[in-house]
Amino acid sequence: MDWSKEKNARLLAAAYTVGFVAWLIGLLMILYGQFAGGSIAGTVVGSVLFLVGQALLSTVAFTLRRNFQTSTSMSSFSQAWQRLALGLELSPAVRLLLKR
């Protein structure tokens, strides 16, 4: 996907990058709390980060849904969300943010 074709591409790329990192850190904090017997506060913080990350990923996927074809049974939003959640668009987004 070409991020530079989007309106407010840098803002979308920044939202995606922050959302993905928040989602990943939140997930790791929750898993650490489950496996290592961490504190409830760590699990709550991890849950909040996870939810904020998911909200940002969903918002960006909803914005980018028109870039995906619906030739399969999946909706364009589903295709966009899966690519974003798997991190497949992370390197193009970071490259756009680092480009001056």
C-alpha cells in the first residue's frame, strides 16, 4: 500500500505506528502478568495500552479501507485491519515518517 497517496498520510502513519506499539506493549504486559504472576496494576496498564492501540488501529483501518479490493469474502475494512494488526504496514509507515 502506498501511504503517500492518502490525505494526511503522515498523521495516519504516526497514528498507526503509535497504535501498533501501544498494542504490542499492552499485549506483552498482559502476557507477562499472566505468566509471571505480575501485579494487577501492570495488567490494568497493559489492558489500557492494548485498548488504546486497538482503537487507533481500527480508526486507521477504517480510514484506509477504500484502498483494498473486496474480491474475497472479507470486507475491505477486514483486509485493512488484518494488514495493520499483523504489522505488515509498519515499515512503510515508519519510512514515510522518517522521510523529510
